[in-house]
Amino acid sequence: MTKKFPFLLVFCASLALGAAAFAQGGARGLGDEKYFFRDASGEIVVEIDDDLWRRQTVEAKDAIEIRGEVDRDWAVSVEIEADSLQKL
């Protein structure tokens, strides 16, 4: 069985558009389904659709796991578009 390790956000900028991303860390809201997501390597903007929260109550101190893909906002800044989210 292969163990999956958290993705280091510092490498996101070097990944191709659409590349799979997996990370564990914390998030704080920016509004309009955008969040600053932080892990030990840094911080990146993540788009988390409202329906992915599945009525989970997540506070700033809570750790979450996201899975998604690398995206670009207006072809300038790198972000992750979340496909799934789980509170740890």
C-alpha cells in the first residue's frame, strides 16, 4: 500500500495547469468561495465551492485536507481549485 503525503504548496507554481494537488493545513476566508490555505511550506489561494463544506463547522484553528487541481486565476496567479474537502 502506497502512503500519500501532503502536497507542499511551495511547488504549486511549477506544476502544470490541471495537475493534481493534495494538501493538509488551515484556511481562512477571503469571500466569494476563495480562501488562503496554509501548510508548512507556504500559503496559496484555494477556491472551495460552498457545497464541498457539507455543513461541516470549520474554525481557523482546525486542520483540513483538500484535493483538487492547479488552476490559474486570470492567467496570472496560481491557485488550487478544490474537488473535495475533509476536516481532520
